[in-house]
Amino acid sequence: MAKKLLAEGALAPESFEQAMAELAQLVTQMESGQLPLEASVAAYARGSELVKYCAAQLEKVETQVKVLEGDMLKPFAADTIDEAGQ
């Protein structure tokens, strides 16, 4: 199976979890301050594409949940759960 490409021509991650792991790694590298300027810009661009990918994946899942729930999603209300978690 051929791998998909992101807008910048980089390979798309195989999963949401892989994208999040790569994004966390990029953030760590950038926060260390050890990357040269060009590498920082490339890391930022890749991170931006990963964020877009993750957002799109979350939208797909939200749509699937809406279909499964009959478009009756309700906001989570923590105050409706008693101390026993029920």
C-alpha cells in the first residue's frame, strides 16, 4: 500500500498516535534550543502539518461518533457523576 503525502510532500503518519508522538518529539527538540535556525523552521513546518493531520483525524472520529450516537452528542457534565463515579 502506498503511503499518503502531506501538503508539504512529507509522508503522513501511519496513525494519530504516531503523529502525536512525532509532534511531541519535535516540540522537545525545539524547546531544547539546540536546533540550528533552518532545522527549527523545518521542524515548525512539520509540526504544523502534523497538527493539521491530527485535527482532521479528530474531526473524522467526531463525525463517526455523531453517526453512532444518532447526532445526539451531549456535553460531558462532571457534576452529574456522584462521588462513587456513577
